[in-house]
Amino acid sequence: MNNAPSIIDHIGIAVKNIDEALKFWQDTLGVKCTGVEEVADQKVKTAFLPLKDSELELLEPTSSDSPVAKFMEKNNGRGGMHHVALRVENVEAALEELKAKGVRLIDEKPRRGAGGAMIAFIHPAATGGILLELSQR
């Protein structure tokens, strides 16, 4: 791939309640949250916890019909690892290249994600079962 991912940008973790989850991540492990943000069009509240070269993203659904709520419903109401995000220089170019290779995509065009990143998702059927996000910061 000409626009190959450079690093793991973040790992998305679905949680029932961000405030409760932050007690573990911040108070127990000492990983500090840089802020909580609601992404209305994705029906999710997010919290980013920076690590050395990447981040953890906690995802709390704000609606029962959000993709994160549906994910949790499939997991008997439990959270867990939702997606892996890979950083790319140009998400639009990466999508075009993947489309040309016949890769099944969720997003044909990039959209705005948390923290102002441009993002797009690759369907788990194309990746062996992992929801993969491309992220351009």
C-alpha cells in the first residue's frame, strides 16, 4: 500500500460509563485523560488517554442505536476492544487505494472523528474480524 499506516494511532474500547471506566484507567493505572468529547454524529462520548506513541480511546454510547451500543449488545451488554486505529498520512488516498483493491469498506469517504481527526472504517469482513479505523491527524 503506497499510503501504508505508520503507527497504531489508538485502540478503541467500548465502555458502559466513561466516568466509571476512568476511575480504573486514571486512579488505578495512572493513565491520565486529556479530555472527554461527544461526537454527536457517531452517537458516542469519547475520552482519550495518551500512551507513549499512541492512545486509548474510551467509547461510551450516547444512544441505543449507536454502533458502539450495538457492539455492546452483541457482547451481552459488556464493553471491550471495539477497534484498532492505524494512522495514515492521507486517509482519502488510503481509501481510494483500498477500494481499487476490492477491500470492503464501511466508509467510502473520510469523516470527522474525535479530536478533529479525519477517519474511515474498514469492514471487519475484510480484516479477519477486526474493525479497523484509518486515522489522519
